[in-house]
Amino acid sequence: MVHSGLCGAEKTVAHLARTGFSANIEATASVPWGPVLRSRRAWLERQGLAGEAEEHEELVLIRAQHS
């Protein structure tokens, strides 16, 4: 699955492991913010998920297999 770094990929991997999956982070990439994140900038800043000058998002590729 492709996961936003803003959502806490490590927590997702841990949850998958607790529910019977073998999961790990396979790759990451930094990409410019698209229109959705730009439209939510103020909220992301208030939540502490983004800094004022931030313009890139980390995408995380998680591979999971049911054990």
C-alpha cells in the first residue's frame, strides 16, 4: 500500500503485525504537495503535522502479507 508519511507509517506497520500480517516499509519518496494537502495547509499546521514552509510529502510503500 502507498501511505502518506503524515499518517504514521510505523503505526500502520505495527497494527498490521498485531492483526496477523508480516509488514515492512519497502521504499519512500518525497513528492511535492498536491492540491488536497495544499488546501488543508492551515489545519495540518495547527495539528503539528506540517511546518509553515513545508511543501513536500513523504510517500511510504508498505508491503504486507498475511501470515
